[in-house]
Amino acid sequence: MLPRFSLRRLLIVLVLGCVLFKLWPVTLFDHKVIHKTLLVNTPQEEIIKKRTDLIRSNRIEEAEYAEGEEAYADTDFLFEEKYWFMVNGTRRPIPAQINPITNRRNAKLWPKEDPGQDRIVNQLMYIPPNYETRNVKKILLFNALTSWNVKLGSSMFSNCPVSSCVLTTNKAESPFVDIILYRDYFTHPGHSR
């Protein structure tokens, strides 16, 4: 049997909930707030140089939340050069650098390489060190073209730094394509890879 509905109990629960919500410390999210005041002891030129160096290293979170550098009067200098995937973006990626000691790339693209961090910008700004435009990568859109709202061929990749990709919907090519993308549901392609 269900408990009885009481208007008095409902009002008491709502009032207590509102009081607790108001008294809950708002400082949980203060680390993400950038204050609009100047640091007193650091010259502004030094702050600008450190900030732009961090941004150029493709680590946005480090730049935004660097210790001791959260407070700036004017942050317009941060957006002088937008990334290529932003509107009117001009900053294009360069091929990834290889560490001569470990013989591995320096870019952090996978979760195990940079746990707890957002790697989307790193992934969008990544070009393989041995990238050649001659090797065309075929992408199969398995669940038809209408659900993706894109055009066939390579026209979708004309502004992309890694522009050697071609879209296809021909399921007969599925054993030979480089990647198969599914949308809304998975249908087995009929072969194993």
C-alpha cells in the first residue's frame, strides 16, 4: 500500500530542500571561475607571455587553471589565433613531434596517456608525423547517408588538415575500407576484421 499524500509533509520537504540548497557551499565550483582583477606582484607582460606559451602547447586546461595566474584584467589576447575547427579559425596543426629518446609522439591523444584530462583539442590538432596525402582513407557510413547529413566523396574534408579521406556508403566495400561508422544501431557487416 502506498503512503498517504499529505500537503503538509510536501511543504515541509520543499522548505527544507530550499534551505539546504541555499546553505550548500557554492565554493565547490570556484576553481573554474576566472576573476577579472590583476595580479599585484607580476608585470602584465610576463603574465601574457606565460599564458600564451601555455596555450600554444595545446593544453587549454593547464592554461585556464594554472596556479597563480587565474586573475587577468583583459583576456582578449588569448584568442588572437583561433584553431582551424573554430569559426574563422586560422591556426593549423603541424605534424606531431617525435621524442628522440622514447621514439614516440609527444601528443597526448588516448585516455591512458593523459588520465582525467580533455583531449579533444589535442586530437583535432593532431597530424601524424609520417602523414602523406597520397594514402586515401576510406570511411564507410554503414547506416545510409541520409542519417548523417553529409555529402559523399572527399568534399567534406576540404578544410580538414588531414584531408585524405573519402566517404562512401557502398556496403560491398566494407571488407576493404579503413573505418566503418555506425549511427543509431549496429548491424554486423558480414565479415570479421
